[in-house]
Amino acid sequence: MKNRIMIFIVVGVLSCLFAGNSFAQNIKIGYVDTLKVFYSYNKTQKDMKIWQSEQTSQESKIASLQKEIKTLQDAYNKQKSLLKPAEAKKRKADIGKKFDALMSFENQANQSLTKEKDALITKLKDDIYSSVKIFAQKEKYDLILDSQAVLYAPPGNDVTDQIITILNKGENVNNKGTK
């Protein structure tokens, strides 16, 4: 009786393995290096340059405000022994207010830049994922994986360059006609 059960289990396992092998042979699988696609996408480079320009502008404004505060602080330090206590207190308070305004501006600028960059990256990723999905449907892929999740696959399954070409030609992208 035990032998029959063991034979039944072995036959069942082998049947599953052979059925799995024939099923797997009919699946078309590809993989894509999404980081390479992201950084090779022309729109990524263009949009990041615009964002970096905004970042540079904000940094310039912050540097200007810092310079103004330093000038006020230096002038105060040189003159504080000559100032009446009330005037010294007023100048010190003015410098403190300017410093607080600088910190507030810097925080708001950083938050705004971070929010803009996150939105930009999300939009670019949406373009990439949409193109991958449309490519997969068009080329009849059953599954396309991110290369970071693949330990091994034959190079022939890599569709990264095809996705980059599609994106840079402006095909299959959710960007409403802009490249």
C-alpha cells in the first residue's frame, strides 16, 4: 500500500514537471533595464535640464540672501560697540528676521523642488511603463520583467534597446504628442 502511494506521488510530481515544461515553452518572456531606459530617454534628459535650471535659480536666490545677511552681520559686528543698546537690539532683531525668512524660503524652495522632481520622475516612469506595456502587447509578450528582478536570462530576451527607440521616437507614449 505504501509503495502504491509513493508511486502515485512520484507520477504526479513528474506529470506536473513535464506539464510545466511544455507550458513554459509557449510563454514569450522579455526583460528591460528600466534604469538604462530612464536615463537614455531623451525626455528625461530634457526635463532634468529644466529642473536643474530651476534648482540653480533657487540656489542663486538663496546665496544672494545669505550674502545680504552676512553683510548686515559684518556691519553690525563692526558697529555694535558704537550703537546705543536699543539700536543694537533692533539691528540684531532685523538680522534674525532676515535669517528666519531665509530659512523659510530655503525650506519652501527645497520642498517645491523635491515635489517637482518627484512629479517629473513619476511622469517619465509612466511614459516608460506605458511604452513597455504597449510594446509587450504589440509583440505578443506574455511577460516583461525589470532586469533588476532577473538573475539570469539570455541576452535575446532583453528588449531594453527596443523600448528606448520607441520612447525616443515618441511612439506609444502618454505624453500627448510631445517628445
